[in-house]
Amino acid sequence: MRKPIIAGNWKMNKTRDEALQFIYNVNTKLPSKEFVESVICTQSPILRDMVKRQGENLRIGAQNMHYLDSGAYTGEVSALLLVDLGVEYVIIGHSERRAYYNETDDSVNKKTHHAFNHGLNPIVCVGESLEIREANKTDEFIKVQVVNALKGLTKDQIKVLVLAYEPIWAIGTGKTATSEMANDTIKAIRNVVVDLYDKETAEAMRIQYGGSVKPANIKELLSMSDIDGALVGGASLDADSFLQLVNAGTK
Ligand code: 13P
């Protein structure tokens, strides 16, 4: 049984006060981490504040990091610092970072290794554009992203890795992939992992769906055989909405 993981990706939203108010509102109401993992990924400057106030059932993640320990990389954040701050998760290769900040399959792979080397849990994102979806090339496109992202990882690492399938055309658009569509692509991803590793490894790896997930559609998405959670943008910003999303993961 794969434990569901619901992660909020706040992107470039919320001030420190707003973030701490959110934590205050959800902390005592979150379901036990025994049944569902709840994660919030914030902007870097408030990570320490978030970690300090995270309740027992909430974990904090960063939205990006560099793949080197230190150096002349203005504006970047190191895994060493994230670990030092008590951060436990890091989103890697989000489509916005691929589109606006030259994140490549190669840097995604380097960052994923780097996260594991430092004991951080990576949430590795893949996803196709509308053009690729409409040309019926989704599976072959995603396969390349997955193969490249996972290059050189051990079976044990794959088993704890979280992969997020986020079709770019569904992000922030209100258009969700139908649950069947999301499940089919996620199954195809799992099959890629079966071919690269084996069935046992692929069955252990958790794969989230992301893209306009809301309290109204999460139950149906999570009812699908291969969808193990959600990576949520807009609907994770509101405390009540986040609680509803996470509670859906306990069913
Ligand atoms: P939305 O839930 O706002 O569509 O964003 C999805 C996303 O990009 C999460 O990483």
C-alpha cells in the first residue's frame, strides 16, 4: 500500500505573516501522518519559520535547489542549507522552472541525486504541453523525461521517490485532466519504471497528479488505481481548502 502524499506548492505567494497564520489554522486539524503525508512547499526565506512551527503532521518543502553544495551561484539555494533549516522535501523540475529558468532533464537528474545524497526527499515533476498532448505524443515525451530524471538512481531511492505528473496545460488553467487520463499517463510512467527497474520497485514509488486539483475533484482523482496523491498550487493556499485536500487522502 502506497501512502498518499498531498503537497501544496505555494509558488511565489504569501508573506511570512500569511504563511504563519496558515500553519496556525491547519496544525491541529491535519490528519495523522500515519495515513497521509501533508507537505507545504514555500518560498525559501520563510522555510525556517515554517519548520519551527510545523506541527507533528506537517512537513515543509522547498520549491527548488542547486545541485552543488556551494559556490558562485547568485540567488540559488543549496541542499546543505535546506537540511540545516530542517526542510525535508524539495520540488525538482517543476514545469515553471523548466520553462522560465532553463531547468533541463540533466539538471533535474543532478538535483535528484543531490537531494538523496543530502537526505532530502525529492518531488520530481514531469508533464507535457498541450501541443504534445494533442499530437498524441504524451507517453513517449513523458518516458524521456522520466528516464532522464531517474538515471543512475538505485532501487531503494526509487522506492522513496515521489514523482509528480503535472500536464502543463492543466496548471492554473482550471482544466484538470480527467481522472482516467491522469491515471493512464501515471500507469504509463509506472510501466517505464518497471522496464528500468522491476515491478516491485515501480509499485512502491508514489506518483502524484498535479494541475487544477481542488477539493471538488481530488476524491475522484485519488480513487484511481495509480494516483497516490496530489501536488496542488492555487487550492493549497487556503487553509480550509488544504485541509479538505489532505483529508481526501485519508479515505
Ligand atoms: P494549480 O493547482 O494551481 O493548477 O498548480 C499546479 C501546480 O503547478 C503545482 O505544482
